[in-house]
Amino acid sequence: MTDNSGKDLNLQEMSDASAENEKFEHEVGEPMAKDVEAIYDIPVQISAVLGRSTMQVSQLLKLGRGAVVELDRKVGEAIDIYVNNRLVARGEVVVVEDKLGITMTEIIKSDRS
């Protein structure tokens, strides 16, 4: 077997090189995992937007129990999921043990530079 420079490598050298790579990957990967753990306790605000509506304050004040507010979405349309006011995903409403939930169907990639 030859390396990129065209030199012949024996099995012992290949084994040593492999061991060095594993050691390097372990050393590099371990601190990164600990760095990520530092952000686990940071609170984030998650919002699931079913739809939006615009109305005047006078209309809002007239709303009472049982009033229906028409939203700008159709039944079955995807719901926007925001994290800290940034759109990150779309999903669908699901019922989980008598509670509403959201299942993510699409992750939105941001174009941050």
C-alpha cells in the first residue's frame, strides 16, 4: 500500500496511523460534547402558530365566550413553529393523552451568514 506521496506503508505503520487518528478524534470530540452540555439549561421560547387574524380593538372587545375567530389558514395546512421568534419548523397538530401537541414535519434551515 502507498500513501499520498507514493511511499510504501507497511501494516505496522498503518496501524500506528489509525491509532493516532482515533486518539485525535477522541480528544477533539470529547471537549465539544462538554461545550454543548453548557447550553442545555438555557431556556427558549417555543411558539406554535395555528394562524393569524387582524381585527380592530372594538371587534376584539365584542368577542365573548364561544366566539369564533377566523384564521388565515385552512384545515390541514402546516403550522409554523418558532423558537425565540425565529421560524425553525413546520408541523401538524396531534392529540397526546387529551392534550394538544405538534409533530414536526419539516425543519426550516436559516440563511444566516
